[in-house]
Amino acid sequence: ARQGLSDEAFNIASSTTTMSKCVKADGSEPTEIEASVATELKNLEQGSSEIKVELRELTFLSAREVDVGGGKKAIIIFVPFPQLKKYNKIQTRLLRELEKKFSGRHVIVVGQRTILGKNYARSAKSKGPRPRSRTLTAVQDAILDDLVYPTEIVGKRTRCKLDGSKVLKVLLDPKDQVNVETKLDTFSHVYKKLTNKEVIFEFPVIEA
């Protein structure tokens, strides 16, 4: 709310709000979608939201809006890796609130991880071997976990297509099927955007 502020003062206040929640590593100006996410997070933090206390400590690094097929869009919020567990604690409630604010667009929270190349161990600045959690494969596996959180991945299978390419099938815990079934295509599109790899998310077939 403007609360009697002039346009200039309101814009400055809005910018301050955005910068307090969206902390960009390169110091660049937030995009329109990042400003919108920052505003909604701040509104939840200042309102009567049951997660407002937890939100006060949380920031994000960037946000992107992506096409996920069928004329639908999703919002990916990249958060500092050290804050990911704190996001996870409130994630179900937070995404429910944000998806209402963003007209039903699916919202995905992903931890920002740094991939260390194979030359890491040879760098003069580094000591010891490359941490396994920072390899390309480990980071891509971690992104899978982030996408579907809090649903658990219960299995993975690689399927070879006729053209020789491979597609990963990720099996999700069937107890969450009712809650996330409508998000499976979103998960696939977002993972493809982030890694350029094809993944099919599905639930195991439970035989009677």
C-alpha cells in the first residue's frame, strides 16, 4: 500500500523491498518477475501469514519464468544453498501461497549450487580433491530432488530410445500422487531448461 507516499517515494520503497529479498550476486537490477517474487515474499512476511517469522531470514538470488507447455508458465526461484533447508521447512505452505498470488502458475524452488569442473583439483587455489557433491552429475541429481520436494524419489530408470538417445525415468512416492500429479509436466520442462536433459516423472505402477 502507498499509505500517502508520492510516486517517487513509493518507487524507492518498492525498490528497497525488492533488494532486501532479491540479493543478486552481480549487483544487477532485478527483473520484473524477480521484483514480483520479492514483493510477494515481503507481503507474506509482513502479513498474517503463518510462515512470516521464517521468511524474515530468507532471501533469493534470482527468478525465471519459463514455458512448460500447453500455454502454461512456471516460476523458478533460485535460493542460496545455505538457506535451502530453511526453505524446505516451509516450502509446502510457501508454494501454496505463491501459486495463489501468481494465478496458479507452478512455483519451483531450486538451491544454487556451483559445479566444479574436472580441473578443480589442479587449481592452485584448491586444496584436496573435488567434492563429489559439486560434480555435474551430483548437482543434476540434487536438482531433481529440489524440483519434487517434499515428494521423495523412490527409483530411477534409464530408457534407451530407438534413436539411441537416453531418457531418465524418475519414479516418485505414490503417497503424494494426488498432490503433485498435475505438476509432472512442469517438473520435466523445468529440468530440461536447467540441464538440457530429458526426464520423465511418473509414479510406480502398484500391482494388485
